[in-house]
Amino acid sequence: MIQIFTTINNTFHASQELQLAYRLFRQSTPDNASIDLLPLQKSINETLSPAIDAYLKQDRQAEYILICTTPWLLWGEQSVKKLLQQLEDHQQLDCLLPNQPAITPLTADTVYYTQSGFNAYVEQLPDQIVPFQQHEAAAFLIRTKALIQHWPNVEDAFSIPEQCQTKAAISLAAYLHPAGDYYDHPRHEIFDLIPTDCQQVLDIGCATGHFGAQLKQERACYVAGIELNPEAAQIAEGRLDQVRVGDALSIELNQRFDLATCLDSLEHFTRPELLLQRIHDHFLTPQGYLIASIPNVGHWSIVADLLAGHWDYVPFGLLCETHYRFYTLHSLTKLLADNGFKIIRIKPEISQIPDQLMRQLHIMQDQGANIDFESLAIVTYHVLAQIDS
């Protein structure tokens, strides 16, 4: 039996993406696993430590304990079970950690963007155990008897692997990908798109307001936000000048802005054209700007998946479960033009097409296929547009 401890933040119950991440995590664990989802307090350690301490004082305990920072981790389908099996097979070890990008860095040839790409990467990892490295771990599995031995000297739950010393190791085949906080990105890649004369900014889908807070600090802008998730909005209220909770299609604002930002939010609307019309007619000044970040459905990873018969939604990324609309540059340009915006600048996020796929595409091109190699290499379009007067 295995006992699992992990934390959930205050956006969890209102987030379809986070709940999908948890369901996928649960599917990767044994059927007899018991999971404690602990509401996040001031810090991960201050949340985990009291719960673990109380559990270790119980009479009945599981043989193994898995401690995770968050269920916001993309695990290989067999990764948790692999950790358990390997710890059972290696009695000289007390603690086993999963592999993650910090240990096995991704390259242009191994990077994954879809669920099938992720699965293919995990399947080719060597079934080896290597010594524990001093890295920031997202999760670890430990024998309960070993945890009891170390616990009196523990100040931080995630210092335990280091305390285990040579009895801690890493399983290369048990892999996870930490996703970061979906609601708390500073979005530094956007800043050079922002016109210098924009001082009144509306961030639509502001999440916890991290981007807006950075903008206020670096550009001294007035930043207002609209956020559908009430828990995320509550955090944003402490960071931005104004936050309105609700649907951007119905919220009324009593001011106009120089710039509206839709950073990975347009595709989450069932009718993005209605949002663009509202931005054009109600939110922006007559010469106002719009910055949008839009994932490219023509990226090579999605094309390769479609050729193999796959279209798998995931908690984040190109095929996020809550994406309702999908765009290439051609359809995005038309969407903006149809709703009164002209594109001023495009800043693409580029990823290299794998060599094997590139060779196959060239064969198809030689046989007459019309292939847009530039589009295939673009993950996301960051677009600066302006009201077309």
C-alpha cells in the first residue's frame, strides 16, 4: 500500500485544467493508493509537514509514502508504479525520486508538445537507477520506516532525499514534467511587444495578476484585470489596480484603455469574435492596441499526431482541455481583420522540426505536397495589433 501527500492551491476547485492534471495523476497511481489533497497554506512545507507528522503518529501506516509538491505534474503512465517496483527491488535504497527535465534535459530532438509525444519520450528512457543529484525535486517516494527514522531531524519535507544520502537515488524511467503554476506566469516574452506610450492596460484573463504586476513595476502602468476564476482573481486583486470577476463578454467597465492583452485566452472562448468586438467597441481607445498570444494548431507536433490518428487533450499546452478554438496564422489574421484589427507585429515562438520528420516532409514536398515549413516550426504566435481606423 502507498500513502500520497500533495498540496492543492486555492484555484484547484475552480480550474478544469488543474482537475484534469489530478485525474491523470490519479490514473498513474496504484488502485490501492490513498491520497491526501492538502489545501496550500503559507508554503508547501508548512502544508505538508503537519499532515505527514500526524500520519506518522498513527498506528496503521502504509509501507511507502509518496510526497509531491502538487498534482500539477504530468507523470508518465507507469512512473509511480515504476518507482514502487524499483524501490521494492532495491532493498539497499530508502528513497527514490522520479526523473524530470532538470535531471535529463530536453533537447530539440526530444522535446514534447503533445500527450503522445510525451509518452514516446518516456518510453525510450533507460530503465536505470542513478545516484541522487542535488536538484529541486517535485516528488519522491520513501519507505515509511525510513521516513520515521529521519523525521525528528526534518525542517523541510523536501530535504529528506538529501538526508537519506547514498540511500536515495533517481529512477530515469519514472518520469514527470512539472508544469509550473498555470495561473501565475510573468510573461516576460510579451514585454517588448508593448508600445511605450501605453499607460492604461486591461489584461483579459489576468489569472493571479503576475503579468500585470510585472508590468506595473517595469512600466509604471495602470493595470486592470478581468478573470473568470474567482480564486485566482482574489490573488490578482492584491497585485493590480482593479480586478473584475466574471465573463469579459458581459462585464461593463467605466473606462477605456490604451492596450488590451489576451495572453492565451482568446482560444478559451467559444466565440472569440464576440470578445474581439467587445474589446474594439467598449474597452479600447480609438487608436488602442491589442496583444494576443495564440497557440498554433499547425505546429509539427499536432500535425504528426493527426497523421498517427491522435488528438489528445492535456491540462496545459497546445491541446489544453479548455481550448475551444484553434488557429493558424492565416485564420488568426482573418479573425483579427474581420473584427477591426490590423496586425502591427508578429513575434513567433519557434521550435525546431525534428530531423526525421523533416526528411519525411521533404519527401512529401518532392511528390507535390504544399508544405508550410515556417508554420510547422511555430508553437505560439504573439501578436501586436491595433484598431484599424
